[in-house]
Amino acid sequence: MRLRVEFTTEPFDLDEAPAHAVVAREVIEGAGLDAVDVGPFGNTAEGGADAVIAAVGALLRRGLEAGATRVSLQVNVVDGEAR
């Protein structure tokens, strides 16, 4: 199964990327996912279910440890069929 994750971390800082945003980007970029798009107001990535689920766990753990006070995320099946 292929999944797509969309996420944001807060609080926002438009002047400089906060530590939790930097950590989130590092987690996603290092997770071996494809179609990674990281931006100031939202981030997306796609990959196999196991890789996305592992990345989401690491993103939550490391992002909160780095100061995120809120993590919003959505995970969708993108290959058309949940098994």
C-alpha cells in the first residue's frame, strides 16, 4: 500500500524556521520517502505504508522533543485500495 502524509508543526515563525520545523524536515527527508515537498505552511511526502508510518512516528517524537506544541497531520492511501 502506498500512503501520502501531509503535516505541519507549530508554532509558526515566519522569520526563521523553528527547531521543530527543521527536525521535521530532516526526519521526512531522511526517511527514504518520495515525492517529498517541504514548505513553510505544509509538507507532503509519499511512500510505502511501513516507511510512512515509521516516519510519522519519528516526526511526532522528534518534533515534540524539539519544541513543537502542535503537529497536524493527515495520512491518505494513494494507490486506490486499502488492504
